[in-house]
Amino acid sequence: MELDNKIVVITGAGSGIGRALALRFHAEGAKQIVCADINLENAQETADMIGGVAMLANVAKEEDTARIIEETESTIGPIDLFCCNAGVGFGQFIDSPNVEWQAIWDINVMSHVYAARHLVPRMVARGGGYFLNTSSAAGLLNQIGGAAYGVTKHAAVGFGEWLAIHHKHEGINVSMLCPQAVRTAMTAVDNDAVAAAANNGMIEPEELADSVIEGLREESFLILPHPIVKEFMQNKTSNYDRWIGGMNKLMRKITGIIE
């Protein structure tokens, strides 16, 4: 997929990865970019940088996702690329409150379901479309220090697989963006989850955007800004028990159980 003359919606566009994608997509010649975020002021800042359109949206609410889709298609044009990028990282432990587990589930997983539910029929009717769904390397490898994060990012990858399996023949393309640590507000904290994710280095959002452009161009299902993640995946599937042991050792090292 080339971005030239395309209409794009990006959730979580007010900062971090979402803002970097908006800037890069604009540079690639996108016709119009809708910058959706729960913080309208931040969304407007991003939109002002690129001549885009800001929209307020809490992606945990299905009605908000339906609204930005309807408003975009009725006032701007048919959406070529929908980027389910908004995400959160709370719910670190098994005893984290249920309300945190439910909230991260709604944002990291159900927001992808809502976008597909309301957009796939429109895309199929006009011959196809593209979803770029932000997951994480945690969706492939799990997340030390982040129970709910690892679980929901796995689920996001699983839904992306299902979406591609069931609709690829109808012209629906899906890419799952699965980085390790990226320098954003989410990683600007000192905890075990960030330490684990940054074990192989932290990249800038602009570097990630470069990988996204390449991945969209090749229409790759997995977009891996940290290429080593593919090797880790292969190690995991080749010997699951050894991989679990290695991850347990890394967890103990990061948490200070072993030196």
C-alpha cells in the first residue's frame, strides 16, 4: 500500500506513535488524515502540524468509533487506512483491580473489534481497505511486569489474524505493528515492564514510522520495528519450555531476584 492520496484515520494520534505516524503519512502524500484521540487538544496539535482533522474519541466506547468512521466517510471520503493505534499499559499484576483489567481490554482489544465491525462492511462493498493495528512485541512474546498488557496484546494479534483470515479474499489487508520499547509517554516510567521491553534498546517514534511505511508497502501482516523479535518468536516456537525458562530467568534478573 502506498499512502499517496489516501484517507487515513489514526486513533491515539495526539502523541507518541500516533503523532509520528500522522507526520510520516502526511509526508508520504496522504490526502487527509483524521487525528482521533481522547485528548482533543493533543489531537488538534497533531492535526495542525499536517493540515489534518482532529476528532475526540474514547476508543473504549463503540459509539465513539462508529461516530468517527461515519463522520469521516460522510464529510471527507471513504477511509482507505484505519490505524487502531490507541493503547494503554496499566493492569500490571494478577491482583490489579478488575476495573483495570476491563479498561485495558476495552482499549487494547475491543477498540480493534469496534473499528472492524463498523468499517469492514463499507470496505468490502467498495472493493477493499486496510487496517493497521498497533499491538506490541508483547503480543508475540508476552510482557514481564505487565500481566494485562501481555494478555491483551496477544488478543489483539489474535483478532488481527482472524480479521485477515476471514476477509483477505474480500480485499481487506491487515498489518499488526509489534514493536518493543518506543520512546513515548508510556515508556517514560521506571518499572519492570519498561525495563524488559527496553532490554534490546529503545527506538524513537520516527524510526518506528519508517518501519511502518516499509511494512505497508510490502503489505506485511507483522511489522517488526525491532527485527530481533522475529528471532525471539522462532526461539519460542522451536522450544517452548526452553523459552519459558529463559523468560523466567530474564524476569528474575530484571526484578532483582538474581544478579
